[in-house]
Amino acid sequence: MSKEAEIFVGKKPPMNYVLACLTAFHEGANEVVVKARGQSISKAVDVVEVIRRKFMPDAEIKNIDIGTEEIPLKDGQGSRRASSISIKLGKVKKVK
Amino acid sequence: MSKEAEIFVGKKPPMNYVLACLTAFHEGANEVVVKARGQSISKAVDVVEVIRRKFMPDAEIKNIDIGTEEIPLKDGQGSRRASSISIKLGKVKKVK
């Protein structure tokens, strides 16, 4: 079984997203994907680093992807581009 | 031969770093590593995406690393932590 959760990092304080990730792992997710766009990309990296440093030293970064997303403008005319990041965090299985 | 260049993204406008990377490739680098800390991480991702989308569609992201760096405070007492990113861009060799 490989349950995956997705956390989208936005305008809230970083610790909100740290807690959301820890909760997802606690509820049985094996992998949590932390996503962000534009200026929130730095915050997403902070979130992952806090999780690894303070709460889950055995969490492993399985994959990091960057890309560009087209975001439709609110007036419905055209779109703007924003960079995005997606960081996949996994629980390391304990060897018994 | 594998020549590697390093570009550190900071406070200047993104296009400055885009040009620095393109210049490094032009001068013979096979790989360019784009690095940034803290709030500049988002800018580093933008820089890499602009290079790939507008200037070098055949450039390949070879590796992305995130981490935490200790930065000594200016008063010499203690240090603060900042997240960091390191994105390795490579020229794809043309198959003849």
C-alpha cells in the first residue's frame, strides 16, 4: 500500500504546512508531496527542511521537480506564467 | 571534459542570472549549478525555468538538492538557519 497526500503551500505561516504534513504522515500516508508556486516556493523548501530537521529526521526526499504553470488571469483574458515546485517526502521504512 | 560553473542567485533582477548562466554555457561549461538561499530560492527556480523555456529548450535538469545552511550573524554571536537550493543544469549532447 502506498498512500500519498498532497499539501499546497500558500500564504499561511510555514508551521501550518509543517503540521499539515505531519498530520498526513500520522494518518497513514507513506508519501507527502509538498507543492508551491511563485514566491511560495521558498516557503515550501523551508517547510520540508523544518520537517526533516526537527520532526522526522528519518524522512527522505524522494524527488524534487520544478516546472512552469499557466495561471488564468482573473479577468478571463490570457494567463500569466509562474514557476512551481513539487517535493516528494517519504517515510523511511525501519529495517527490523 | 566536464566543465562546471556555479551561479549564486541573490538580490539582482532574474535576467542578470539568466544571462550569467547562458554566458557560462557559451564559454564552454557543460553543467551550470544555480544556487540560492532563503527568499531567493523562488528566483532561482524562475531563472532555471526561463533558461529552459526561452533560451535553451534542450537544457536538462540533472539534479535538484535542498538543504539548510548555518549563516553566521553579523555581530559574530551565534548564527541563523536558512534553507538553500542547488539546481544542476546540463547541456544535452546532440546525437549525431
